[in-house]
Amino acid sequence: MTTTAVTENGAALALDRVSRAYGGGAPALDGVDLVVPRGRFLAVMGRSGSGKSTLLRCAAGLERPTAGRVRIGGTDLATLRTTGLTRLRRDRIGFVFQSLNLVSALNVRENVTLPLLLAGARESRALDARALAGLDAVGLADRAEDRPESLSGGQRQRVAIARALVNEPEVVFADEPTAALDPVTAAGVLALLRRAVDERGRTVVLVTHDPTAATWADEAVFLDRGRIAGRLDRPDEARVRAVLGGLGTAGVRAALGGLGEAGRQPAVAR
Ligand SMILES: Nc1ncnc2c1ncn2[C@@H]1O[C@H](COP(=O)(O)OP(=O)(O)OP(=O)(O)O)[C@@H](O)[C@H]1O
């Protein structure tokens, strides 16, 4: 995907000067502007404590920013009360977290069906068919009746992806979904997110420390002390490592400056 200046209109996700402070210290997020067009895979990177998870929680409506505006598909989250926000998360967002575990009392198929049931769907045969199609897409149709505990970590994350996609969400938020996986298994999980973007037009926001994981994205943004310090279009591992290594120093400019237009122009910008 080429670098484009994108307006907020029609974006899957738009953050407008979003800040989040906890107590009296430096803000965890400090005036972040970000627009993610539909059908884009975005990686959010940065050192530990740079604000990645805070950004994701604010963007996904799990936490309210202290300033600024978040919009999902044009809906301003600030206009929603708690129940409206819960409904939006349930109906329009998919989550894949490292620690957001599957419900152990339910089998794999039931876990994948859960978002549909919570959204009020009733026709159980149709739901099962959707869950099985989702499990088939992640290569786990044959494990549908098994308990999550009997699956490996990578298989569980694949179930989590099937569950996150089952209600065709506008945005999928993934927070370090591959952190506990070996590189080959991690690649399999990231390939599924990539396919959701390429084949189903989903929008994915992935928080990761891992430069290899970021190469699956169309674009990487780098946070430093709650601010966006840089962006890379079509990130490759060497450039990602160079930017990460330079964060907080003039080196980040050097790392981006040698990259031509793709490095200089905001790839997700207003
Ligand atoms: N609930 C909270 N209460 C107080 N401070 C918080 C809270 N959540 C985050 N912070 C602080 O905000 C800053 C950013 O944290 P955040 O978890 O967003 O960073 P991160 O980049 O995701 O880090 P990591 O890569 O280590 O997960 C940190 O200084 C952290 O201590």
C-alpha cells in the first residue's frame, strides 16, 4: 500500500489530539493524532512505557482519554455513555490480547460464538456455522468441540482471532498477541491478521515490541513518551530496528530521514 494523506472521513479509526494522564505525572499519551483508513494493518511500536497499550485502550473505548477525541467509523466515543460504549466494543470491535484468555468453561466453538450471542443473535445453527467457518479459516475446525486448555498457546491465539473476527468488526485491536509464541507460531498468527486485512478488508491495529511482527503491517507508528515520534510505510525489520534504536534521540530523525518520502511523509495523517 502506498503512502497517502488520508482524511478522517471514512476512516476506520481516528484519534484527534488524544491525551491520557494518570495522576500528576507525565501523560501516558500526549496529543496523539492518528488516522487509520479501512483495510489497513497498523503496527504501534515503542519502548516499554511509551504509551502503546494506553493508546490501544483509548482507541478501543476501554478507557476514556483525558483530552481529545476518538472516533470509530465516524462515531465519536465521547458521545457514548457506558452502555453505548460497551455495545460499540461488543458489536464493532474485535480484541486479541496476549492475556485475554478464552473462557475455559466453554469449548472452542462456543468461545467463538460468544460475541454473536452477546450481540443478541439467537439462531444457534447459523451461529455454529459462522463459528465453524471462522475456525476453519484459522485451521482449527477439527478442534471445535475441544476445551481451550487442550490447545497450544498458538492454537489458542488462533481461536482468539477467529473470535475477534466472527462479528465482522470494523477494527481489530491486538495487544502483543504473539509475545508468548515461538517465531514460527507467531508468524502463523500474524499471517491470519494479514489475511483478515487482505481478504476481508478488516482494519487491524497491532501493538508489538517485535520488529519482525511489525513487518506484517502496512505501516508502523512509533511512540516515545506518549507522542508519535515517527512513522514507516511498509516497515521492514532493518528500518524498524533503526527507528526503535533512535527513539528519544536525534537518531530517530536520521533513521527516518534516509528513507525518502515514505519515511518523511506521515503515512497515516491528517
Ligand atoms: N492504569 C494506570 N495507572 C497509572 N499509570 C499507568 C496506568 N497505565 C499506564 N500507566 C503509565 O502510563 C505509561 C504508559 O504505559 P503503557 O502501558 O501504555 O506503555 P506501553 O508502551 O504499552 O508499555 P509496555 O510495552 O511495557 O507494555 C507508563 O508510564 C505507565 O506506568
